[in-house]
Amino acid sequence: MNLENISKQQLFREITELMQPLYFPVPYEENNIQELAQQEYKLFCKVISARYGFDNDKYILAHNGHSLFDIVHDDVICELRSRMRRDSYLLQSETIRWHLVALVRQAVVRAGGCLGTCYKNVGIHHMEYSSADMYEDVPAVVFQSGMVCTAGGYESAMLYDIYLASDDILMCTLDDKYSSEYDIPFDTLLLESMLDIVHWLRFHSFLPDTDEPEWVCEECGSSEVETLAWVNPNEDNSFVDFLGTDDRGNNWCHHCEEHTGLALFADYGSNQSSLGD
Ligand SMILES: [Zn+2]
């Protein structure tokens, strides 16, 4: 059958058969949802064109920029959008991933752009490092290799270097079980591997061993403080907004055991020293 003779209904049906039952966009925001829908639409046009041996580009050239698929465009986008779902767990894990990548990037920048996790090279790649001084706890990582030959596309390897590439992308050098080395973007590692690496960086003092608290009690400086907040009960009690930390009645210090004011940790230290003057 010729694609030019196909009915609008049949074209729409064949396209919907290619769709995933549900989509979980990250981030879940209008621009990204729109972009994802357009990407999928373009992919479907290619698949259907190939199925019918139809040259879409040639058709568009011959028809003043109009595509044969234009008649279903709005319906396809609408159908795709109706299958988009907000997965709050996925969005939370992506936020954690973003924070972990930022921490590792901090450590690498501080180390002069390259940080060895097998050899003790700092600032240069292990291949250019002359000493054989090694760590005893070389981290292993799991990542998506994209190769179909491995189960689920996952692969594991030893981590040798983390470095910033010339285009400022955070990369890592891995050494697999066949002792062959290759480089992949750091953000393709699984979340659990990223956590291990952040812990490793703390063990070896490439990152501070604790994070400073953001908020502390104005009276005693304790970080064991709480403040009242609105949460969304339909989205895993996800945070919506604070009631307001300016109102002491909304805050509680577990050390003072009373309602108290909250201060930013950074300000608290300087206020205390100026009080002492
Ligand atoms: Zn207190």
C-alpha cells in the first residue's frame, strides 16, 4: 500500500501502536514535555516512512514544506501528552543525582581538573603519572553501556580517573574485566555508584567529611532544628513551602527544647564572633 493513499484514521492508529503506554518526563515541566512529544512524533514519522518505503524529505520539498504527516500532527501530540505522567520518585532521584554530580565536580575542580581513584594521581591522568602509588580501595562502578550484549545494557568496571574534559563535561576513565580502558560521561553511572564515589571522596579528604548545616538555632547554634512546612499528601508528602521561619512559633530546637529563631549557619558564626568583640 502507498502511504499517500492511507486514511488519516489508519495513519493515526499505526502511530499510536508505536507509542509507549506511558511516559515519565524528567524534568516534568512544560518545555521538556513539549520537546519529548515532538521528538517522539519525528521518530514515528521516520518509522512509518521506512515501513512504506516513503521518502518524507522528498515529499516535503515537493509540497512547499508541508509533510504528509501534518494531518495527524496535532492529534499525535495530544495523544502523547495524555500519556505523560509525573513520577515523583524518579524526579526526586534525579535531584539527588544532580547534587551528587555537583559534589564530585567540586572535588575534581579542587584537584586541578583530574582525580585518580586507583593510582594517587592528582591534576593529571593516571597514564601520565609516573609513580605506581595506589589506593587499596579502588571503587567499582556500574553504568549503562548501551550495548545490547550485556544483561539489561548494564556493565561494571573499576574507576581509575574522574576528570573535566575540554568541553567542561565531567568524564571518568574505567578499566573493565578485560583490562581495556575507556572513558564515559560521569552522569551515566548508576545512582548507587555515584553515592559510593562521594563516600570514597570523603574517606580520602577530596570532599569535607561532613556537610555544614544550612540552618541552626539562633540561641544555641544546634543544627537539630525543625520548622513547620506545607507538604503535598498526594505526592509522597513532597515539600511545598515553609510556613515561615521568621515566626519563632513555627520553629523548634531539640537542644533548647523550645520554640526558637533560626539563623543561617554561615551568619551564625560571624554573629557570635561580633558579639564577643
Ligand atoms: Zn537551641
